[in-house]
Amino acid sequence: MIGYLFFDPFLGTFTALLLGLLFGSFGNVVVARLPVMLKRQWQQECAEALEQPVAKTPTFNLATPRSHCPSCRTTIRWYENIPVLSYLVLRGRCRHCKTRISLRYPLLEALVAVTTLFCVAFFGFSLEGWVYAIFLYVLTLLTLIDADEMLLPDQLTLPLLWAGLLASLFLDTVSPADAILGAVFGYAFLWSVYWLFRLTTGKEGMGYGDFKLLAALGAWLGWQMLPLIVLLASVIGALIGLVMILMKRHKQGVPIPFGPFLALAGAVALFVGTDIYTWYWGLLGL
């Protein structure tokens, strides 16, 4: 059965879309709840450190409480939570109070489904394709969380890093040595940039989560891709920041999360990084 999932195109396509929709639905929960869970944990730790009373709060995690409408608080039934389909049937509104449901929920579900299908089709309906689909899935969640909260949680970046190192043991695309060096050099590079900027300006230019994310990208793609990832992320970030300032969507001097640009650059490097390097060296005649 597993072999059919890896190598049968029809069953592989159906499985990729189905799993993509399911993981996209779960991703909505992670993006919405994980930052809240972390903030509550930090508040509790601060209260304990300051020897202040710790307020008791209802259980809140990825499973509890059940999904509900934020407006009328009505619990969402399973048939109202079918990825994409339920949104279309309900016409984007709560069945009870008719409050509009954010379009981001079905968009994330559809995006993960399409990304999963594209990934397994690009790398073949094989173990490699499914593993890289998971890699892109986590990058997508990190992108949304960082865009919303300026936060790259260790609960996602560190498992992504370790998974990249483990994947190098059985994938042919990156050797264990290249993965280890990619993780080390990725973290060390942004760590060095951070401290150089801080010593020069007295300000913090980025967070530690960016170091860990680049280390994870280095583990998955190898140290050779790090210059391309950093260059692409910097250029994309600068262009988007400039456009947002010109459109008056962002005030100059206000920090912009760097994680989404690193994630996007990592995705580009995964699919066409080697081609970009080949084109570049060809221009130089090397």
C-alpha cells in the first residue's frame, strides 16, 4: 500500500490533495493558537519568577477548547469544518450568527494542498517528494505566524532543523556533512550580522528565531544554498518593504519580519536553486 502511495500517480495525486487539505486545516489551528499558548506560558513564567500569584486560566492548547465562532461562541460541528468545502457551502459566514469567516482559512487549506501536490509531482511520487512537502508545510506556518506576531516559535524551527539533519541521512539531495555545515553556517551568519548591527547601532536588527530558521534551511538544502537564500531574502524583503512604504501600508523605521522572506527564498532555492547557480556560473564562463 505504501508503495502505491509513493509511485502510483493517480493515488498519489489524490492523497497529496487530501493530506494537503487536512494539514492546511490543522495549520489554521496552529497559526491561531500556538502564539497564544506561548504568550500565556511566558506570562505564567514571569509571574512565577516575580513570585506573583499565577492566575488560573481555562485549558488552552491545540485541541482544547473545540473550534468555535469567535463572535457567537457556538461550537463548530465536524461537517462545518471540512476544508474549503464547508467555507463554500456556508458562503463564508457562520451558520448561526452569519458573521463573516476570514478568507485566510480556506486559502491556507488550498495553498497547502496545491503546494503538497506540486512538491510530490516535482520530486516524483516518492518518499523524497513527501518529505519536502512537509518541509514546505512548516515553512508556510512559520511565514504566517511571523507575519502576524513577529515570532518564529522554537516549537517549529527546532524540529524543522533536526528533521533536516535526519533527512540528509536517507535523501540523495543533501549529504549529512553539507547539512551539518549548512545548519552551523546558517546560524552563525545571521548571529554575526545581528551582533555587528547591534554593536554598530545599539539596536537589534532581527530576532533569534531568524538564526534558527536559516540554520534549518541550511540543514535541508546544504551550506551551498545559503548565499542564494540570504541574497534572495534580502532583495525580496527590500522590494516589498519599499512598495509598502510607497503605498503607505507601512511606516518607515517600523520593523518588518524577516522570516517570511527567508522561507520564500528557501522554497525558491529548493526548486530552482541549482538552476540559478548554473545560470550564474555560466554568465561568468565558469
